[in-house]
Amino acid sequence: MSALQPPLLFITGLSGAGMSSALKVLEDLGYEVFDNFPLSLIDNLLEESGEYKKPIAIGIDTRTRNFDPAAIVEKVQALGAKLMFVTCDEGILQKRYTETRRRHPLAGDRPVSAGIKKELSLLFPLKEIADPIIDTTDLSIHDLRRIVSGHFEENRKNRLTVTIMSFGFKHGLPREADIVMDVRFLKNPHWDVKLRPFSGKDKNVAEYIEGDSSLEGFLRHFKDMIGPLFDRYTHEGKNYLTIAFGCTGGKHRSVYVSEKMSEWLNAKNILTTVEHRDIDRA
């Protein structure tokens, strides 16, 4: 792209995974959005948009006329554009199609699962070059907005946004996490019946965890490891990072460590949000 052309983002992914929702978020962020846009018309679009500064987001998927993954890969690379890929667990996709009674665009007269498998195979070359890849399996629309905004909101450009997340392993790994740390080695407040109802945000639980002699060394070594990476991530164009800390249930140890790491990041003037995924789960 020439220097006069606006930033360009392609969005693709599995049907039903949430691509339309992602495009709506981008529209709210100030992008000029084109959905289901033919590849053959992109050069004309960019020529007309050359004098404008507004970023462009183009949705292109298996519904698009003359859809050709190889041609899309070539176009993305030739234009130096970014490609975002929206995906989802196959079982959840089947459930979404069943609930909405919609037919998968590639299924024809076959089951939804056949259409999903065909689409997965067709889109593989695009997923291989995509960055970011957003898995919506466990995401609410609010989670999707937060993640897309973290990657593409203009006022965060060239500045890394970090989400610190606590979670419980018994509830499953967070698919959106870039870095996962297991803190189940720390003393578990769950086994103290007086502490069990509280969370890692409460003072009495914090004091219990701080009594573990291994905590201080872990925090120090983790900070030493992760600290130098932030500038490198920004240099490589990464705008959004999720670091997840997990314990058994996601209520005590992971919550405490997440809060401590958030304090440290805020002190370093790194834009940080905290999410306690499983704090209210049994």
C-alpha cells in the first residue's frame, strides 16, 4: 500500500464463529467496514479510498463471490495488510446452527458438521498467516469487543494492552490466553473452612497466600522473565496480550496473583485490565 492509503484489515473465519460481530465492533472503532466483499473489487476500493485516513476492514469468507483462499493470501501479502481469523469449537458451531435453524453455507443437503469440516479445510491457508486468531468458543459479545478493541483501537496503536486473567483449571483453559501460568503450587486457602467463602481479593486470603515461602520467589522470577518482553511485543506490532493465572477453582490463588501482577503492571504504566473468569463459580 502507498503511504496515502489507510490501514487495511481483512477479516475471515468460520461461518457462525462471530465474524459479523467482530465487524460491528470495528465499525464502532471507526473503521469503514465492507462485508462479503469480492476480492476483484478491492484494488478499486483502495484507489477510491487513497486520500482518506479512515481505516478499512473487509470481511471476506466462503460466502463471497469467487472465494479463493490462495488469491486472498496473495492479496493480503501484496498489500502488506493484516488478516484476522475468527474461529470457534466445532461443537459450539453446531449448537449455534441448531438453535438458529440456519443452514451452513457449505453443507448443502448434508449435516452441519460436514459443512464445518469442509470450511475448516478450505480456510486452512488463511488461518496459517492470520494474526490475530480469535477463538469465540467461550467469549461473550463483551469479551469479543474487549479483545478486538485491544488489537485495533486507534488510540492504543503502538501501545501494548495487557489483560490479566484468573481462572480455574477445573473449568477449562482460557482459549484467548497468550501466556498461561499454573499457580496451584501455592498453599490453597480452599482447605481452610474459614477462608473458603472468601476470594483472593480479600485481605484474610491474601495474608494466607503470602505466608507461602515460595510466593516471593515465583513473583520475582516471573516479573524478570516477562518484563523485557513487553517492548519486544510492541516492536513486533503486537497490541494485545493476555496473561492467565490458573489455580484449581479460580477463586483464591489465581485471583490473588492476578491482582498482584496488575498492580505491578500499572506501576510500570502499562495499560492493564483484570478479569477474574471463575471467581463466582462453585
